[in-house]
Amino acid sequence: MEYQITFQYKPPDRPRPDDESASDFPMPRFKQGEFMPIPAPGDSVVLLYEPNGQKSFKVLTRHFDYATEGYCVVNIVVTDISDDEMAARLKC
């Protein structure tokens, strides 16, 4: 089975993620047996998000889509994370 991770951005003031944002994050594909960490709800991630460069997000949900035989898309919905919360998670 082959897997792909995609991300969608959900603004904090909206009930649903933006439709177009999943394609804004370039995500790798990987095959069964290869290690690829998949962020869980509550995790923080730093993504290269054009045009603003790197940005930190918090994972809200993840959805596994097995609709195509031999292929799974893992869609991860992220939202903004405050600078205070990010500072509490990391000491750089």
C-alpha cells in the first residue's frame, strides 16, 4: 500500500478548513513498511507554507481515506498555534 499525507488549514474563526489549502503543502509519499511519522491531534507541526515561509500549526484532526485500492491519503487538518503555546512546547 502507498500512503500520502496532505494538510489543510482551518482558520480559527471558521467551522471548516479552507478548500484550496491542501495543495499548498508539498507532502511526500511513502510505501507500507517505510517509517513516516503521522502527527496526531494536539501535536504541533512546522510546515513550509508559501508565501509566508515556515509557520507553526496545531493538528486538529486526521482522516484516513482508503477509497482507492492500494492507496491511502491521510488528510491532516491544522490550525494556528499561539506563540505562547509554541514556546511552552519547545525550548530553542
